[in-house]
Amino acid sequence: MRTEPTAAELIDLVVAVPGVNGIEPGIGTSLRALNARIRRAGPVLSHFGLHVDRDGNRVTVEVSLDPSRPVRQSVREIQSVLRDALGASVTVGTELEVRVQSLHRG
């Protein structure tokens, strides 16, 4: 029985948030995703645009937003969706960082 979501499931949840155009990976998460795949890192869940580091207590997601909603509202909702989805698989105090890579109409 699997209790934690996959990277693809997390990305689907983030993209479903109103105001999110999609995942827009930056160089940081792209390099982390490549590094995790090469090393087959255990406690790290990486995908282009998403990086979950349980040991470092940090989750980073990089997105493109549209101006239909205030940026803060979209970021807050993305953090809430990630917190709910990850639940007990991350420790209390884990930082949920949302990097807005661009703002444009989708």
C-alpha cells in the first residue's frame, strides 16, 4: 500500500489550482531532477519543476501563473494543496517554496 503521492500526481494537483498555467521548470529543479535520476536518490522525489527533499525539509515547485487571481492567493493555495497531498510523508516545519517563473495568460 502506497501512502505518498508520486511526482506526477503532485504536479497534477498543482496544475489543477485555479490561476496556474502549468509547471515551468527552472534550472534549479531541472538540475536536481537530473541529479536525483543519475544517483537514484532515495528520500528525494524530483521531477522537472518539482523537488521534494525530505532530509532537507524542503519542497520546491516552479510554476507559471495567469493574472486571473492575485499571485499570493495562488501561491497560498498551491502550498495548501502540496501540504495536504504530502501529509505525513514530510515532517512538520517542511518549507513549501513556490517559485513563480512567469505571469502570462495561458
